[in-house]
Amino acid sequence: MSQLHSTPESEANRCSAHPLREAVGRFEARTSIMGGGLKIRRALPLEQKRLIGPWCFLDHFGPLRLEPNQKGMSVGPHPHIGLQTVTWLIEGEVLHRDSLGYQGVIRPGELNVMTAGRGISHSEESPEGRPDTMHGLQMWVALPEAERRREPAFDHYAEVPTVELSGASAHVFAGSFHGATSPATFYSPIVGIDVEVNASGTHELPVDASFEHGLLVTQGALEVNGHRLEIGGLLAFAPGVSALSVTADEGTRYAVVGGAPFGEPIVLWWNFVARTVEEIEAARDQWNAQDPIFGEVHGFDGPSLEPPTLRPIPEPG
Ligand code: MN
């Protein structure tokens, strides 16, 4: 577990729903590099916090301004198994292409959910004529045992419901929040919202007390249940919390992800979520052998991604 920071790209990470020692945990996102050479903040998995509900990967990229000659995002074809990817933009555009034949641009307010199941591959890039700003969240949800080998699928939603709170608007991209439900299908109890503060002061978010929750600031800074939070930090709340009281200035923006503590330990490596290192090795070998289980991505101008060297960590205990 201790080598997550030093060799983030090659260690197979065993992740389970370690309960927080206290009701609230504060963590710092680490810096990582996204395809295209852009620096991003990775808030999950962290050495001390691997999962929040079924959320097992949480990248915050931007806000950044691209130079006219800069490509922006450029992530060549790569495979996934055992997870769903969730793409949510605050600014900018991303062009997605996948092995099922879907190709399309996502914009702020829209939602992409790709269910990898037994295997899929895709590429992501800044499209031609893109705006010069980029800001968003790229997240993964682990699929539970009964669903993790399902047929792959890709879904684009032109909009998600918005809940108007006193002082804030919450866009519901996963699960249900305050009577509104995301159009996307997920396979374990989950929530994901993007909150825009539109009046300075304090607003209350009613949340499911059976869930654990994580908060991430994407713009500005805030205080939640007495804890200060800025960009780059992650606050995790253990189950038992039924309301988040947020104090922030107008213009602040933050995301909340949560869910029932995920009951299955997972192994996460590169773009794969599995249960054993052997499964990870098998998926890697299939990708390297261009096994049809991952299909083919057409139209991306560049090479497919090659997996790093896998260095499995020992079984815990
Ligand atoms: Mn991907």
C-alpha cells in the first residue's frame, strides 16, 4: 500500500472500503499527468483513501486555458474492464470514440457514462475548434460482482436534472438527490452532484445517512460542517451524516460523490478494475494481443496506449 505515491502507474492497488477512523477525513489530491501532458489532480485512489461508495477514481482537471497551438486532451485508445467511467465537464469539450462505434462531443451540462463491463476501449481528445478552456471531472465507478462482466455500453445524456436549493443549484449526474434522479444507470447505491453556489452564505444539502460522501472543490473555497476545503483537498464523511452544511461565496463550485460503502475489495491497476492480480494480468495480455474482447477504436489520430509494467503488491496481512 505504501508505494502508491512513488509508482502510481505500475502498482496494482488493492482497494477496499476501509472505514474512516473518524467521522471526517481530510485528504490531499496528488498530481498526475493526463494524456496530452496536462497536469491533473487525482483525489482517488489515495494511499489513505481508496473508495468512496463505489467511486474508485476521481480526477479533477483544470480549470486551464489552452494556447491556440496546444492540443489539449489527447488520450489514445485504451481498454477498460469492471468499471463505469463518468465524464462531467464544467468548461470545454471532449470528443469520445469507442469500440462500440460511438463517437461524440460532450459539453458542460451533458453526461457521458461508459460501462466497460467485460471489456471496451475508447479514446478521448479535445476536438477540432475546441474552446480554449478545459475544466471537468473524470471519474470511475467500480461495478459489483454480479454486474462486472456485463456487456459493454456507452450512454450520452444531453442533460441531467438540477435541484434548486436555497443559495445553490445541484446538478444530479449520478443516483438521486433531493427528489431528482440522474438518467444514467448505475449498479450499486450511489450519488454524484455538481453544486453551483449562486448566493453567498450557508446552504444545506440533505444526504443519505447510509452513504459515505466525498467533497471536492472545483472553484473557490468553502466550509462544510465546520471544515475548510479548498481546491486540491478531499473531505470524506463516514456514514451517519444526514446533512452537509456548506458556507461559501457566490461562484464557488464543488462536487459531492457518495454511496453505500462498497462491500467488495477490488484490485485497480492501469485502466482495469478486477478482483485478483491474475485477472488484471489476463486483461493486460488480451489488450497487448489485440484480443477482440476490447474491440477497436476508429478515427483517433495516434497510437493506442501501452500498459506500464505491472508490479503486484503482496496480499495484505
Ligand atoms: Mn478511459
